[in-house]
Amino acid sequence: MSNAAVTAATSSRATAAGKSALARLGEAFVGRLVILIPYLWLVFFFLIPFVIVFKISLSQTAIAIPPYTPVLGFGDGLAGFFAQLNELSIDNYTWLTQDALYVNAYVTSVIVAAVSTVLTLLVGYPIAYGMARAPAMLRPTLLMLVILPFWTSFLIRVYAWIGILKPEGLLNQLLLATGIISQPLIILNTYTAIFIGIVYSYLPFMVLPLYSSLEKMDYSLIEAAKDLGCPPTSAFWKITFPLSLPGVIAGCLLVFIPAVGEFVIPDLLGGSQTLMIGKTLWNEFFANRDWPVSSAVAVILLLLLIVPIMLFQRAQARAQEQDR
């Protein structure tokens, strides 16, 4: 082989190596960018707003715009900024722990959300199971029917339940016409109405993850259990339900977390006497214009939801490591 051919071959190999190195760098950059985008989203739309709300919760109420003080800024230089930082305090958090109204609102919200989550699971599990066992041709239609309520405004759907549950509403008229009851039931403006509203509104959030888990399950395991003499009930609790636990956990979290801070349903269906933290937060923020206290309420609510989820995820990770 001539020197020119050797030089050309060497040059082509160097060019190919350079291109492959650039390709690897490009792939690495794209891979890191894909990972970076969710973190940037969390920083801009979760962390920064949380820091702002947390700072307001450490401020004091003032008749001004904005209605709190201090408003941090560098107008007075670095020394003035640190002087403003010294004005921040945890008085709002101390006051919340001393007022029974807020403690009762937190406890009531957690209880209502927990009961609503259990009821939604009891209603949603059979629906998801039926969808997963339905013929493959019918499943897209059933999924569309589950998602169909989202095509209507959430507020309109809640208002519709007022017409259904009020004393002269459709439900009482039906029960009176069939002779089941002799006088109208008082359902509206009670916690029963709140449970009905939450279960109805958040049912798709329970059904969809349950369906995703049940649809992927290998139903030959159920047939094998039946062949070995396992009753259907035992087969469900020993095979079907454990395999669907990821969907159960995801559905319960998707229902419980927004239900704790729910405002519209308790306000419209529960009446003015309903004590939940979402209504309390709204009253402090808009009616009383006490932004520092309302911010403290929001921070505690956020921690009340995030901390248990983080502990649960850590426990799940440890369990998976032990299984390996």
C-alpha cells in the first residue's frame, strides 16, 4: 500500500473517531438535558414558589400592598437586606399551634380525605377490575367513559350535585316517588354530601392507575390457583390484590393528596359550617387578607402531605433493595 493510501486511511479513521466522539458527546448532552428538564420544572414551578410562600409565612401582617412586612429587597443595600431578614419570625406557626380552629381543620381534612379515599377505592376497584377483564375491543370505549367527565367543567359537575342532593332535588323526588322515604332526606350541607362529591369527582384518578395494574396482570395465575383448589375469594386476596398494589397505592395518593386541600366541594356541598383546611386557607387569604397566616397554613399543609410520601418512598426503596 502506498504512503498516500495509508495517509488517507489514517485520516478517514481519525475523522470517524472524531465523529464518533462528537456523537457520544451529543448523546450525553441530550441524555443530561432530558434529566435536567424535570428538575428545572420543579425548581421554577415548585421550589421557588414554595420559598416565596415560606418567606411570607415568616412575615407580619401589614395594611399595605403587599399586605405583609418586611418586603425583602436591596434598596437599602446589603446591610438593609440582612436587617429585613432579622425581622422574620415563626410567630405565625406558633399561633397556629395554639388556635384550636386550625388544628381541628387539619384533623378534619385528613379524616375526610382518608374516608373519601377508602370509599373511592371501594367504588373504583370493581370498575377497574371489570374494565381489565372486559373484551379487548370494549376497553377503549370503557376508558373513554371513565375520562368523559373531564370534558365538562369541574365546577359545573359539582353544581349539578346541588340539584341532585337538595331537599327538593332529583334524589329526594325519586325516593319519595318510589315510596322508599316519606319525607326528604337532608344530605346537602353535610359531610355525606362532601364524601359523595369527592368520590364522584376523583373516581377517574383511582380507576385509571388500578386499571393499568390489573390490565397487565397475568390471569393465568388465577386459573392455576383455581386448578389447585383455591377458592375465588382466596385467589383474589392472595394473587389479584397483591399484584394490583402499585395501582392501589398510586390511586390512593392521587385521591388523598388533592382531597386534603379541597375547597370547592366542601364549600358548595358542605355548607358554611364545614371546617376543612382548604376553606380556612381561602378565608384567611381572601376574606381576612392575612397573607402571613394563610402562607403558614399552606406550608404546614404541604409538609403534612410531602413528608409521609417521602418516608413511604424511602421505605419502598429499602424494601426493594432487601428483595434484591
